[in-house]
Amino acid sequence: MDDDKLHLSNKTVENDEYLLVLKPSEEDPLFEIKKKLLEDKGFEPQGHVVLKSSTSCPDWPTKIMEILLERAKIICSDEIELYFGGVETNSSGVLYNPRIELEALHSILSLIDKTLSSGNHALTSILQDLRDVCIDMIKELGGKIRLETRIVTDFSCDNERCLLQWGESSGVQRKLDVAYVEGAGRGAIATEDLKVGDIALEIPVSVIISEELVHESDMFPILKKIDGISSETMLLLWSMKEKHNRYSKFKFFFDALPEVFNTGLSFGINAIMTLDGTLLLDEIVQAKEHLRNQYDELFPPLCNDHPDIFPAELYTWEQFLWACELWYSNGMKIMFTDGQLQTCLVPIAGFLNHSLCPHILHYGRVDSATNSLKFPLSRPCNVGEECYLSYGKFSSSHLVTFYGFLPQGENPYDVISLDIDSNKAVCFEDGCHMSSWTNHMVRGTWLSKNHELFHYGLPSPLLDHFRRACSPVIQTDVHNLETELEILEDLCSTFEDMLETLGEINPDDSTTWDVKLAVRFKDLQRKIVSSIVTSCYSGRRLVEYEARMAHASKISRSIIQPGHSENVETSGDGLHRS
């Protein structure tokens, strides 16, 4: 989430009043949906929040921040969160997507800092109070999601420490050390207490591995003549050779890389078979087929035609796959000062592991003043704690395939896409046309807080799609209970079949790393599908109960005709009159 998707400005209304404006960018493809959600929440469409330079309310900064945060969460939400109804909490107040809240808080903080730096002294006191509350909220959020760091002491980090020393001699500045962390491999550990905004790591451009290195190499004149070859592929081929160059400037970087990456691309046949019934099986098979075809197009022709530049012993399939895993798991998109966006390898930054709510959110843009890549903290990290980076808003299937791990905690991006005709537009419950969803999806229904009638913990766009198939006008009232029951029965049948396809697995404790990872992923898929089936059954019971109540009410109304009373009194003449 870039800060330029939010707009914050101040405008004087009266002598002691200012307007704080926080609204989504009209260039956001989800602008209309976000605008509608903001209006439904009762927020002013233009995002005006009035600030007074003098107020008698002692807790006004907290109240204003709560308003700003609710707005910012909607503005920062992505397509998945909007599809599933926005960022919510459960009854215990636990966020289902803390990353979105962190993005929202950090965006507010960044914009407040920009306004403070503008030099408007009349606003300084007001904004400083808001900033303090924002920092406190970030700290509170971090406290809820802090993960315990367990360092494994019987692993050698000699190669990694040599890389750190090389980096420092090359101008790298760091407040991080490296250690082996239980369950995660190498990790970056804070060497001091780091506050919001502190730079945990700063890497000069001179030590970043980018496509300029290929352009300067003896293989570039050959590679540039190959039709359709990408800069990423050129870099991949360059790194395969440079890895074995003992005089390489990046020798310490390559020496510190693992011999195997253990990603889904290296899954053996047993792990692949374990994934039977999951979409991940197809994803991995297709990815490996793509890479194999890419390799076969290049080799052995390059080795045969240019054996001095492409020695056959350095360009085997196994080494090609290793290099692919290196670039998939360690490559970073970097925006250089000339405006070029390149995929690069950033030595030392590869020690930072991924988290669903990381310490470092915004990175990847070279600072023109220092000609370096900076990694600032979006939330505090205490000394001795592992410092986490965001690899992106990825599903667990993507993380398994290209990184080789499942994230800790509930991943809100673990969605199952559904092959449904989605040509029809999505409407909100008031029937207002808003947007067209390109696809439909489901995820674990425990991530929804609304399991009531007509919701059932399932995404509204999906239910509305099926309702619209039955009627052009969506209605969620007791007159459509038969439709609701039919929809739930169809969904239940679909996901029961999916659950049966996933099957049961009883892994042996002696299985290899890839089978263990495949088993964990498949268990996660079963949990998601099972939650949907359970929600469908619960929803059916709700609908059936509501139908019985409606039927009983109808019978009651038919017995008691209009104009008659249930209360009968005796008149003075002894006759019973109503």
C-alpha cells in the first residue's frame, strides 16, 4: 500500500478549526466500492474531520484517531478484504487482518508527519497529540501479535557473519544481526530497541545485484540476441555462473546462500502425491513444467554454441532450478531513482523473514539523497526479537511453492477461487450497482464475524451471485427462505465433494521435509473446506428455524381474523362481546 493512495490535507475553516481530509484516491480501481463503504459507515464523502486547536475534551485525540483509523482501514483494504466484507474483529477483539490495520495506522502516521513538516505552526500541537496516540495504537497492535523468537545455538553462522562484515565494509548500515531461528531458518535479530521510523537496514545501490551487472558481462552480447528473453532470465543465468566465480565481488553473498532452498519447486514425487486433491498440486506441476521448458529452450544450445561463456557443468537442470528458487525466494522489486523497476537480489536483506504483520512494510524505493535502499520500521521491534519483513499479500499456496514455508497465524489471503460465471455485477444489499468482481472465492469461515441469517460466515458477493441467478432483484427476507435453503444445499454439496476429494492422510513421523510441508498444507485446506461445510449446515438450520417460525406466525394470523380480539369481556346483559 503506497502512501499516495491516501490524501491528507489541512484547511482552515475558522480561526481555531481545521479540516483534516483522509479519502481514497480516485485512481484506485476499488474507489467506488470504498466510497460506498465509507458512506455506509456514516463518514463524510470528502473525508473531512474537523480539528479544533482549543478543546475542553481531554480524550479528543483518541476519538479523532479512532475515526481516522476506521476510514483508513477501508481505504487501505485490498480486493480480498473488500470481497469478504472489510477488516473486522471477532468477539474477543482480535483482528483477522492485522496487516491492514498496521498499514492504516502507518499511513495516518506518515501523512501526519508530512503535514507537521509543512511548517504550519498552528497545527503542530494538534497533530503532535494525534501522532502520539497513533504511535501508542501501533505499539498496542504489535503487542497483540508479537511472536516469540527462539534462537537455535547449535547452527554455525560463519558464512552469514562474513557476509555481514563484507556488507559493512561496502557501506551497509544495520541494526540487525543474523541467527538461526527455530522453525524459520536464518532470521534477522534486532541488536537494539527499534522504534517506528528507525532504519533497521540500509543497503547502498553499489551492493545490489541488478541487471546492470549482466549488461557489463561477457554473456550479454549473446543473450540480448535471444528473442523474448527477459532481464530476470538473464540475471538468473548470470548468477548461475557468478556463484562459482571465486573472484566475484559477491562471493560472500553466494557463500552464505543455502545449498538447497526447499521450496515447493523441489517437491519430490511423494510430496506431489500427498497434494492430490488440492489446487497446489496443479500449481507446482505447471510451474515446474514452465521452468523445464524454459531450460530446454536455452540448453544445451547455449553451451554448445558458446562453451567458454556457458560451461555445461555450470548449467545443469539442477543448478538452473536452484537459481530459480534463489530468485523466487530472495528477489525484490526495486524502484531506482531513474524510475526503472527491477527485480534484484539484495545481500543481507534476505535474512529478513516474512510475517503476516511485519515490522517492515514499506521498502523497495531507492533514496535519491543517499543512493541507498532503506528498510524503515512500521512498528517497534525490541532488542533480541526477530525483525520481520512483508514479502507481499500472498496465499499459503504461493508461499509454499516459491518460498517453502507456511506462515505463522491465520493467513487472510488463504482463499480458494471458485470457477463461477461472474459476468454479472455485484450489488450491495440496497441494490445499488457498484462494481464487477472478476472472480468469486471462499476462505475459512472462522474469519467472518457474521454468521447470522442470510450471511452464514460466507462472502456476500458469492451469496448474492446465486440469489441473482434465482431472481434479478436481491432480497434477503423471510419470503426467500426457499431460495436460501437451495443455495446452501448446493454449496454444501459442492464443498462436501471437495472435502471428500482431499481425502484423509496419516503421515509417518519419518517423512521427509517436503512431505511434511505438503501434509501441513493439505490439513489447512481441509480446515478451510470443512469450515465452509459446517457453516452451510449451520445456515440451513437457521433458515429452517426461520421458516418454521414464519409458518407458525402465518397459522396464528389465519386463526385470529382481522377485526376480532383475543380478549372477550362479559357485558352487563350477560352476553359475551368482543
